[in-house]
Amino acid sequence: MSVSDATKLKALEDENRRLKKLLAESMLDVSALKDLLGKN
């Protein structure tokens, strides 16, 4: 693996981590909204 490949891999891993965090936060938001709507 070249340095360029390693750099690309690191960038993709960082982006993947960021996207997973965004997805988890969105899922929590949806869950909280469903709870709020269900109580009305």
C-alpha cells in the first residue's frame, strides 16, 4: 500500500466514522420525536 493509498484510507475511515455518528444522532432524534408524538 502506498502512502497515497494509506492517506485515502484514513480519510475514508474518518468520513465513515463521522457519518456513523450523524446516523446515530439522527436515529436518536427520530426516536425522541416518536416518543413525543406517541404521548399526545
